[in-house]
Amino acid sequence: METALGINIQHVLDVLGVKENNMGVSTGQNNFGSGPTITSTTPVDGTTIASLSTATEADYRKVIETANEAYGYWRNVPAPKRGEIVRQYGEALRVKKAELGALVSYEMGKSYQEGLGEVQEMIDICDFAVGLSRQLYGLTMHSERPSHRMYEQYHPLGIVGIISAFNFPVAVWCWNTALAWICGDVCVWKPSEKAPLCSIACQNIFNEVAAANNLPEGISCIINGDYKVGEYMTNDTHVPLISATGSIRMGKIVGQAVASRLGRALLELGGNNAIIITADSDLKMVVPAAVFGAVGTCGQRCTSTRRLIIHESVYNDVRDALVSAYKQLRIGNPLDEKNHIGPLIDQGAVKAYLNALEHVAKEGGKIVTESGVITGEGYESGCYVKPVIAEVQNHYNIVQEETFAPILYIMKYSTIDEAIALQNGVKQGLSSAIMTNNLREAERFLSCNGSDCGIANVNIGTSGAEIGGAFGGEKETGGGRESGSDAWKVYMRRQTNTINYSTQMPLAQGIKFDL
């Protein structure tokens, strides 16, 4: 199991403590799982990496009980001390960044550089959370009553349930967990069953930090399994917050279940992201932004660029430049740094890719690059596909949907108002961008009459985000916010306090109630 880079996968698994069937369910000190065994198969070459146990409902209840006990301890640890634990976790990630990045790449199929980048996001959010642990600020307010003081403060919620998707098998969990931990919460993580070994590696690294600091088990827990495990958590009143990342279909199910018990849901769902390319754009900047946005992670990012809305005066130039760039893309083993694109996650994703291309043709679109599944030596998994550029209209049914594959739809516009209407004319609202050197166009795009997405960029692409800003989107993307800015507040409960330090009992609004 040695890659083109000389990375020995067995060595990676050994360093990360990932062993056959060793801990599909874990509360830290105790590893168990009496549910069906599942296997992790890499899309890189179709090899089965390892098998692991899953959680039954009884296993799940045991995890929640242990997490709840840990919460009783963890919430009373001062926030800066909780930040110190997160700091140590970030340092541990630095030590094992190469190995964890390689596992992400091999199990999920993204390039090794992207795997390393994902682990770096974990490190970055840990650094952010450490500083934040001393800045969980409330407000002090003036009371209308004499000799009274009002203020607000934030308290931990309890158990935070995290449901993550396969495409970012470690970073999104850490976005949530690092913040939840410094807020005084404990975390129960249900990772994607398509990339379960990454969760075991992350848990093992935390276990080392926990043991070094004599922490009780239950602060970090994992529960591997299928959708039934997610249902246990979303319907559980012991879990006040569910943070779920995935498809719109999944998010609607989770959101309804959590709402029915009046819990909190943080939803980060699908994207149908567009770049507007104006007549005043710099083509040297357009091409790399559009190409990476469309083909990075084989088009399996929620922020992947799905649509290009191109001004009619530069449409042919942009299209031809993109087609030329696509001819230079190298597709193959993602652990070989010479390759730009790895495989799709599985055969289901390949089927969705082929189905989308069929619909493009049926609805009148035109595919302007080579397409199809790649076969032959080095492509035995059957998950490697050719990235596609297709000329379409925005109203096509297939364009309105998010296909998790490297398919880039291109279309024309004539006015900036038309371009923004096309950008906003989908049900998703995650990421958006405009490429222009025209200040008025840029500001128009960023105004309240511009992009309706949670992320709006100027002269960079749609793909990727820095942890310092809150990440998430509007409309059917779910409205949730993770990572930076004041996203930490969702992991806490707000409390307003009034203190009367007088010897009187004045009532609000001047009400008199004399006895």
C-alpha cells in the first residue's frame, strides 16, 4: 500500500492508531460498537482499507450517558483552561499533519495537497478557538430602574451533536468541535459512513491529549453507522444542538426532526455556486479561479463552482481559455502531486455525473469538452471521470440542482442586473463571486440588491473559505454559520441578568404595585 509519493498507507494507519474494527464507537477511554460491521473502501484504487463496528441504539445511549457525565465536569473548567486543551489538540495535529492529510486523501479521494490543507483548517480553527476562549463576551446595559444593573452572559448548551459529510471528513467536524469545546460543550460526532476512518484518527489524537491532561472520557465521542444513528441523535432531547453538513434532502429531514422537539439545528447544506465574469475582468485571474473552483476535490465541495455567468462580449474568449485549460488537467491517484484531480467518492457519484450529462443533452445544452468515465491501468476503481464544461441556460432543471461532480455550466449575460438575477436564480445560497475591475459592479454585487448568498467574493473564486469569517449560506443552504466571527454564539445559551442593589423594589415601565 505505497503511493506514487512513497507514502506507505499502512504506516499512516499505524501512526494514527487506526486498526481493523477497533473503535467504530468511542467515548475516549472506551471503544465498542455491537452494530453491523462496515468497511471503508478507497476510491483511489478500490481497496478495502479496514472494517469497523457501528453503533446500536443501546451503544448510542451509552455514548450519550458518558457525554452527559463529562459535560458536568467540562462546563465548570474555566474557558481559558478549555482553550489550553484545544491548543494542545492543535499542536498534536501539527505533529501528525502529514499522516492525517494522507488518510484524508486516500480514504476520500481528494489530492494530498488538499488533504494537508484540510488538516491545516483544523489547526487554524484550534488557534482561533484558543484566542476566543478569553473573549466569550456578553454586554452590559443600562437599566431604566435606579440602582439596577443589567447584563447578558453566555453559558454552555450541553451535548453538541455533529453530523459531517464525506467531502471534508475532518475539517468541518473540527470547525464545530473546537468552538463547542471552548464554549464548555461536549461533542458527539457521527461522521459519514463513506469516510469513517478519519473520525477514528481524530479521536485517537484527542485521546492522547485527554490522557495527558487527566480529562474524563466523554468530552469527545464518535458514533459510526448509517442514517439510523443520525436519527437517534436528531430525535434526542439530550442533544440540544445538532450541527449537520450535507445535502438539502438530508438537511430538511434533520431540521424538521430537531424543530419538532424545539431543539437547535445548525445546517450547512448544498451550494449551486456561480462566478459572474464581467467585461472588465482580468482573464489571467478568471481561469485559475474558475478551474480550481470547478475541479478541486473533483467538484465535491459545497463551495465548488457550478456555474459561470459570462458577459457576452468576453464569452467566447473565456470559454476557449477554459477549454484549453481543461486539456492540461491531469487526472489520477490523488496522492501523486503531479495530478490535479482524483476520483469521485464512489459509484453512486459516478452515476450522478453521467445522469447529469444526459440531462444536459436532453434539455438542449452543449458539452464542449471530453466527458465520461476513465478506464485502464491506474483507474481500476471506476471512480475517475473527465471534468466537463457545458453550455446551458440557467433555467434548465439539471442546472438548478447541485450535482456533486466536476461539471461546470457556462452561460451568457448582457447587463449586471441580469447577471445578478441569474446568480440568485437558484434555490441554494452558499457561495458566489464576481470577477471585475469595475468598482461600481463590485459594490452592486455586494449590496443588499446583489448576491443573496452567505458568501460573496470579489476577484476570488467561490471555493474555499478562511476560518476567520463565519461560513454558511442562505435559502436552502440552511442558514447556519460555522467557524469564525461570532459563530461561537450558536454553541451557547444567552442569559440576561438584572441585579437590584437598592433597598427598593421598583418595577419596570414605572408600574405601581403597592401592598
